[in-house]
Amino acid sequence: MTSSQAAEVALAGLPDEEKAASAVYVTAGVVNPEEDLFAGRDRVAVEVPGYLVFVDLEPRASWGHPCVYLLVHADESVTRLQARFPPSRADLRLVSRGAGVEDWMLLTERAISGSG
């Protein structure tokens, strides 16, 4: 599975209202259980390797708002985790954004590195 395929699996499982309002990102590589993955100061438990698809549910808001981590595994199963901060990974790339999501609302490398 590639990161693009993982993004497709995740997007297919998102409710339409989440897709319409969100900015969605995917990691370039697989996230493994031994890696440190943080949402702000909270460690995110990765039990099975997979691609991380990050869904910013409120791209207009400052951080500390609801967002979703989708871990897409090789068998195309998806683990959904609720969070309040973006992941501490700079290898995220944008794969989808709702019609009202403007450029200034998107994550930057600075925003990601400042979340950890």
C-alpha cells in the first residue's frame, strides 16, 4: 500500500460532512509502533504499523479543537483516534480539503513542529 492508497481508504470512510469541512493530510511513510507520535503533549499509541491520515475537523480554529487520527493498516482496516492537536510529524502532505478551506487555514511545517 502507498500513502496515496491509504489516503483513498481513509477518505472513503469519512462522513461527507467531515470531508466537506476538513483539511486532510497523510504521512509519506508508515508509522510504526516503536515510533514516538504525539498530538500536542499526548502520546498516540500506534499498535499496528500503518499510514497516518490526519483530519483537521476545524481548520478555521486555533489549536486545541477536535481532530481525528486515522491509522490505515496494510489490510485496509482503519483505527480512528480522537485528538485535539496535530501530529508531531513534518512529513504530512495535503490530500483533500473542503470547499471552504482556504490556504491560510492549512497546516504549515512550523505549526506541526510547534505542536509537540
